Amino acid sequence: MSELSPNLAQNGTVKNIDSSSTVAETEDIDFSKLSERPRPLTMERQRSYDERSFLSELSVGMSPRLSIRNIDSYPRNMDHFENVFSPSRRSGFNTPRSAMEVEPHPMFAEAWESLRRSLVFFRGKPVGTIAALDNSEEELNYDQVFVRDFVPSALAFLMNGEPEIVKNFLVKTLRLQSWEKKVDRFQLGEGVMPASFKVLHDPVRNSDTLIADFGESAIGRVAPVDSGFWWIILLRAYTKSTGDSSLAELPECQKGMRLILTLCLSEGFDTFPTLLCADGCCMIDRRMGVYGYPIEIQALFFMALRCALLLLKQDDQGKDFIERIVKRLHALSYHMRSYFWLDMKQLNDIYRYKTEEYSHTAVNKFNVIPDSIPEWIFDFMPTYGGYFIGNVSPARMDFRWFALGNCVAILSSLATPEQSTAIMDLIESRWEELVGDMPLKVCYPAIEGHEWRIVTGCDPKNTRWSYHNGGSWPGMILLSWFSWHKISIQQTADARFWKLQNSSSFCSS
């Protein structure tokens, strides 16, 4: 791809892209209306000191005993709704540039200092943050900028009123997408985004060079499926945060989105609307038994489709993709809410499944054997609550809880309002198992013993309660906070206000 348009360096015409309709009921959704840009609403609000204090407490950490059902006792003023999902207007988090009057916690200053030290520069401009600032371990590829790992950092920069680094990141990764991508003489799809990239500096020539990894150098040699989705989602977040649609409207960005969508919307042998993926293709980038249709990829897929619906131009090329997106969203939302959702009622139904059913009248459509239900799930599932399980495919249901997939399902409205509340009820009911004294666990439960040897291939990095196998990632805190915040808005807003706002996820608001 040739150099991007010169006007990338400057903000173009500022356009406000406002809310679009939420996804609530499968049968009544008209996804085609999501691409419409309604006029912005002018709603004047003031925020009380009590609410500022409330948000300050939330920014330090979510209490394990906050009852979602008793949320009516919290402030009903909705100004913080816009602050969270429109970061340029100031967020509820205490950052060094926050307009809040409450004294920030020293932890935030330390966190921002670490984030500044992790910045990566290309020709004098910040283009991302390295994966980790830890000199105690061998760097391997942790000195690179990972697409998925940069997203929490990017959201922090957007909320702190520093969008330029996010813009630079989006532009550089878009240019890398056009590179030739080969792994052992095999050509990857044109729309594949890199898993990561690094900047090599030549002190003699005083020049910088970008080196991308599309999976050919990664541990396990697996190409990232999620990078393209994260890129579209971040582009939407940047557009919503800054009010500047000029970047998304560039021909290069439009083409980049279409290339990503071409890969994931292609027709083939699969009979399911979900996306078939290999092990190690997402955040869990090592062998962990998430092959097939992992919840993380399906939730990100749904969220990226909704974002693309708002970002694509309604020209000849864009209209074709918009029609395909609308059809896929209908099928995907129905499939996920019907077959991936698990609560006490559904668990009892699965326990009583008959097998070897044939024809369209089959109830057990995936021929899941009831004896495959793990024993731990009966103690784990609360009377009130539910979640999207890790995987559903022929004769297989992965009942593990995965935090990222469920949080993204809430934020993207893949989960209905009732399902969103149930997910948070589950977290509250099983706080000790899912959180305990640590940040939210990536997945639960951890696999161990013989199962660990079979599933992970004896991976020493994924022993029980470490890394992907039940470990905790700090980035989960941000996503879980956003998810909890969306639920609180859903339950405190009256019907008229909710109808006006339409959706509380930044991908559609």
C-alpha cells in the first residue's frame, strides 16, 4: 500500500457520530438502522459532589459486595454515562489530567509513570506501548507493541485527552496490514493484521524501521484472529472520543476494514455463524483448548461488526458489506444467546439431553453428551446468574468461565440487558473464586494434573492459576469496570432516558 494520505497528520472536519440502536431482543432487532447517524441530542446535566465521590471510589476498585439488584441506592444522575464512554469529555478515572476535585490515589500516578516509560517511538512520534516493563525475565517478544495489549493503554490515553498516540498506532498498523505475509511459504490472507510490531533504531543512520509479526515468529506460529477486530474497535473508540471522523473516512481505512471483514465474513463449509478459530489465535495465545468457537473471538467479532457498521461509508463498496454485516449480526446474536448462554435452567436442560437426535426437531442440536458436564459446574452455578460458556461445537461444550469474552459481550450488547445483569450477579455470587484477593481471573477454573498435560501439552508457563490458566491480567480491571458501569446505567436509567441514549457501549454510542 502506498503512503497514507497527507492529511493524516492533521485533524480533518469534525463530525459528531451519535448513538445507534441497541441490541436487546433478537426477534425485533433491525441492525440496518445501526448505520444511520441520528442528530446529536442536547441534554444539559450537572454532576453532584456525591456522585464525584462515588466515581472516585469506583476508580480505586470495585467492591466485592456491591449488589447489582440494590443499585437503585446509587446516584441517578447520568452525566458519568457520557464521561465513561466519551473519554475526551473527561473520564471517571483519576488520571493526572482529570478534572475531578477528589485527590487522586498515588497508585494512579505510579501507573501513569509506568505507562509513559513503556511508550515506543517511531521517527519521533509515539506509536504504542511495549507489552511489559519487566527486566526480571527474558524479553523475547515482550519488547514489542501488541495490538491487543495496547487497547487498554489506548483507552487510557483517550480518556486522558491524548488521542494522538492512538491515531499514530492506528495508522502504522494499517500500513503493516498491506505487507506481504508468509509463513513457511504459505501466503496469509490480505486482511490479516499483525499480532505485534517492534521499532528497530539504527544509531549510525539515525533511522527507524518497523518489523511486524503476523504469526511467523510467534510462539506456536499462530496468526492472530483478534488483531483485526481490536483495530476496528479502537478506530471506533478514537472516532467517538475525538469526534473526528476524518481518519475513519480515509480510503485507506475504509479499505483496511473491508479487507478484515472479507476474511471473517467469507462463506465456506461452516454451518454456524460463529467464527472457526485455532488454538492460540487470541489473547490466550498458547495451547489452552480454546480451539473451535472461543467466546472471546465471537464477542470481539460481534463488537467489531457493530463498530464497522457505523464506520463504513454508504458507497457502492460499503453497502455490500453493510448488508452482509446486518445478516451476520442477526444470525450471530441468535446463535450466541441461544447456545452459548448458561444458567441454572439451561444447565438442568443440558443434564437431561437426549443424544443421537436427528432432523430439525432435535433439541440437543450439537449432540452434547450429558456425562461430559464437569462436576464443578453444579457447585459453581448460582441460583441467580449466568454467563456465556467458553466454547460450543459438535459434541463439545467448554463450561469454563472466560472474563474477556463475557465483559465484551456486555459492552457490545451481545448479551441482553437481562443476561448482562446475570453475568454480574454470577461474579458477585462467586467473588471468591473469580476475584478473591486478586484482579479478575482470565478464566475459571484452572486445569491441572492429567488434563493440564493433555490440553496444554505440559506447558510450564500455563500451570494452574498462572498466565492464561486462571491467572489475572491487569487489563481485565478496565473491561470489568466498564461492564459493571454499563449495568449500573441500564438499571438506574428510566425508560425514556434509556430510549434516548439507545446504547451505553462506546462501539455504538
